[in-house]
Amino acid sequence: MEKILRVEGKAFCLSPGNNVDTDQIIPGKYMKWLTMSGFGPHVFEDERAKSKGEHPFDLPENKGRTILVVGENFGCGSSREHAVWALVGWPIRAIIGESFAEIFRGNSAPNGLVCVDVAPKFRAKLEEWLRRYGEANVCVNLTEMVVSIGYVDGALGFKYDSCTMPDEHREMLISGQWNTTEALLSVGEETIRKVALSLPYIGQS
Amino acid sequence: MSKNTLFDRVWEAHTVRILPDGRTQLFIGLHLIHEVTTAPAFNALREEGRKVLFPERTFATVDHTVPTDDRSRPLRDEEAEAVTDALEKNAKDFGIRLAGLGDPRQGIVHVIGPGLGLTQPGMTIACGDSHTSTHGAFGSIAFGIGTTQVKDVLASQCLFVRKPKVRQIKVNGHLNPRVYAKDVILAIIRKLGVKGGIGYAYEYTGDVIKALDMDGRMTICNMTIEGQALVGYINPDLKTVAYLCGRPFVPEGIKFLERSISWLGSASGSDAEFDKIVEMDGEDITPMATWGTNPGQSVGVSEPIPLDADPKALEFMGFEAGKPIKGTKVDVAFIGSCTNGRISDFRTAAWLIKRNGLKVASGVRALAVPGSEATKKEAEAEGLHEIFQQAGFRWGEPGCSMCLAMNPDKLVGRELCVSTSNRNFVGRQGSPTGRTILMSPASVVASAAAGKIVDVRELA
């Protein structure tokens, strides 16, 4: 995976975007696919069908926007990584939210999806700003851990606030080293086996 | 920071190393897999030229996509056939045990793990399914993972995880008649909220929890994730030991005694310290029902919907704040899933049917689906299937069924389903406009018979 130091682009909101579950993000019927790709067009499919073109993912002004602004507990429910694959496939590059469900968050970084937490107050401001100046550029900077909003002409840094994400996810994204398998094995098979054998249900059986 | 809890001890015993950033490389004692979230993980192993490090510590089954009626191969649903076929091939290629279709051990992964005795106290357990928290009922640390992590476990039998804080949830006193484990966990999630558990593991204790049988304890731990705690567990006691005795993967004789001592010894000590303690009274809990579109949006079935209820959820459900949920017309009734698809659930429901001579109301489609082949066999040996069938239920073949819309059992249109499953998310049961009311098995049969939502306490 390439290094991701910042994501810059136009943004749109799911409002209020609280407790958005992964069944909504990608309906269960798509869980029978054997691949990790192809889910993008089906993101929020049921909700979008009901909204008949009024869903934020279908509004013409949001076309091509790659940063999503959400509320709290985004990605709750099922552990399906398909939800991340669907968002990345859209493509959404970064999600700015008040909080994320843990399994969803864990699934996001290895797929290059940037999920950052911001204060509720800042999110409200960001929403208000985007309502007025939807064409503004938004930048999630992982080096400095700030979210900034710029003018329509692209001048960045007009308004900004700090954001957070777990250190390990930030590390994965900025180093481009997202494959944890190698790191897990780097401790050595013998060390892993030693821990296994020390367990009562393995060693003494 | 928590100290001397079961969680701390089991975590420590499975720690391979602690990274400079504070995360733990945790050894996973049992890895359960199913057909839906694993195929890309195996593909990645192949691409990277890796083997499965401990094939004997992974166990596979098929549950999410399997039909609950005709199971002849190839399955009618081509996509379901493809994922089933892929799992069979992957299990064979990588030397993993599989309880596939037709195997007497097949069933919902969170029903067969405990049922076969694969799940044991003091273990760490991971599975690509958020309801893995179920296994915590045995005093294990069990949590759901994504597909990338499934690959990590296959390749290294380890995961990088950050140790959560531990919150003790104490349910004191006793439960009133017709109030069950499902009502308790719905009441807990209502109290703590659907995001109250972020960063926490929950230890459930108190007289109410201790009095529950293992099936009830699994119901509690199962829905832990609905409050966003990844792990929920209950300290092992003699009920835990008795449940496991004689199960296929549990050792016998003197070894069993030795193991039991180690299990019981893993329980949180009297000197255990928690990051937080929450207390509730069992007597206050009544039969619960959800009114909204997440599992935290619930009320006692005889109470009105809260005045501050989320308007968007109400609009979707067709309910009004301040109005009762009781009396709402029911279209579908479902008993089953990893939450309530175990023998005690079917016994409770069947007993109520028999005792009150209940019949499913006309116009209601009712479905009872055992969680595993073993549960089905046990229920049928007791004649429970006949009780359900005579009452008007379809008695299905084991699987996830109507919980999650990945197999033919689905809602149609705006149908309203009283369901023993775990999620009332919009679209969860397969229809974008279908509505789900989460309840206990007893509440579901009572409502199925009345054709509308009722308070099960009103039955004789």
C-alpha cells in the first residue's frame, strides 16, 4: 500500500450519521461474494433506493467527493470488512467522525481508509461550513493530526482542529506498512509455540 | 486499571509480547471460521505463500448462507454454493477441520463452539463475526474480527490488540417470572447505550447472572457487542463445568478434573479491581421489546415508547413516542440465531406453547430454527419439533436463518417480525423496509399466537 500522509478533497456529510451500522453500509445480500472488490456501487444501497436520489451519496453536488463526515459510533454492528471495502470502492478516502465502532475501525486502516475522530463541536462546525461552502477543500493531515478546511479557491488552513486516531493505524497509513502478518510472525514461530505450550489447555493436553 | 480479574489473568497468559506502542501480541487459543468472512483471507495466504501456523486450532463450519429447508447440493443460491464450496476447498487445502453441510456437528459457529466443547474457560477465542463475544459465557476472552485479522490468525495464531478496560456489570437480586436472559441484556444495553462499551470488556456478575443456565449466559454475552464492548464474559462456576463435562472436545476422566480446577481457578479473585462497576436490580427488569432500529432502543413491552425516542427510528418503524408498542400487528415470528437458538430457548418456547395450547395466529409466518444439528437432534428427541409444528411453526434446518438476510429466510416488504435475534437494524432481515422487534423466545411465541405484540406475563 502506498503511504498516506494526508487526504485532501471535497467532503460531504451523513447527518446526523450516528450509530450507522455495517448492515446499512453494505446489505447482507452482498456478503456472499468471494472477493474484496466490486462492493463500491452498492454502498448504502437500501438507504439510497429509499431516498430516491436524495441520499448524500447520490446528490449530484457530492459526486466525486472522497471525504465523509459522520457522527458517533460509525460502523457499529457486524464485523464485515465488506463495509470498508464498499466505502473504499466508492471511493471514500477518509472519514471524519466523532467516534467509530472498534471492529470497523480495525478493518479500516489495513484497507487504506483514514478514520479520524474530531470533537463534536468541530464536527458541527464542519457540517455548517460544508453546508455553506460545499466546494471547500478539506484536508486530513496525518503528519500533524489536524483537519483543515479551506476556501473554494483551495487555500488551506482557514479553519482547523486537531484529530485523533489510534497510533498503530496512523503508523500503518503513514508508513504504508499495513500488512501486520509479517510483524506478528517476526517474533519467531518458536516464541509463539512457547506461549501456546504454556497454556493449560494446550501444554497439558 | 483492572487487576486480578479473569480478564487480566487470561490476557496475561496469552501475551506473546507487548509492543512499544502498548499493544499486545495476543495468542489466540481457538479460531472459529465460517463461509462468509474468510475467502479473501485464504486467498491472501496463497498470494503471500503462507501456511496456517496452527491448523488444529481453527475449526470451520457453514452457517450464515445455508438454507434451512432444502440443503441438497449444489445449493439453489449459486452465491451460497460458491462460498460453501470455497470454504470446503480452503479447509482441505490448509488442513482445517470442517463441520460442513450434512455433518452432525454443523451449526451456527457460536452454538457449536460451546456445544462441541471447543469453547473452554480461560481461552482466547477469535472469529470473523462480531457475536464471538458469546463464548465469554464460559470465562473466555472472545471477540469478533475482520477478514484482514482472520488472515493474521490463520498465519500466526496471534493478533495485535490493545487491552481494553474492564467494567463489571452486576445484576443483583432475581428475575421475575417470564423474564429471561434476553430481557436482561436488552435492559443492560438500554441503560449503557449502544456505544457505552467502546474500549471496555464487560464482566457480568451478580445473583441474576449466576442463576442463569449456560444458554442464558450465552445470550447475555452474545449481545455484548450491541453495546460496543468487544468482549463480555462470566466467571466460570460449577454450572460451566457441568455443561462442558462429556462434550466431544473436552478431555475425560482425571484430565477433566484437572482441567476443571484450572477453569474454576481462572475466575476473578475476591480482590479483583475493575475500572468501573455498574449495578442493576433484576426485579426491575420486565419483558423487553425494541421499538427502534438499534438494540439500545427498547422498552418494557407494557411501557409506552419513550417521549424522547429518535424520530427517524420511529418513522421507519411506524411507531409514535408515548404510545404503547403492545398491540402492534405481527407478520412474522422467528425463534433462532446465535442469541436464542439453543436447547433451553426451544424448551422455554415449547413449554409455553404446550401449557397454553398456543397456535400461531392466522396470517403470521412463524419459523423455529435450531442453532445446530446437535440442538435439532436434542430438541427432536424431546418431541419439541412436533410442538412447534403443531402450533404452526416451520421447523428448519440449522443455520443463521432469518437473523441476517444472507440465506433464503427473509422478510418481505414492510413485514414486522418479532425475533429472538440480535439486531433490529434497518434492512437486517432482508427487506429494506422490513421491521424487527427483538424479544425473548417466550415473548415471541406469545406474540406469534396473539398475532400482535403482547406481554408474555399476561399468559396463564
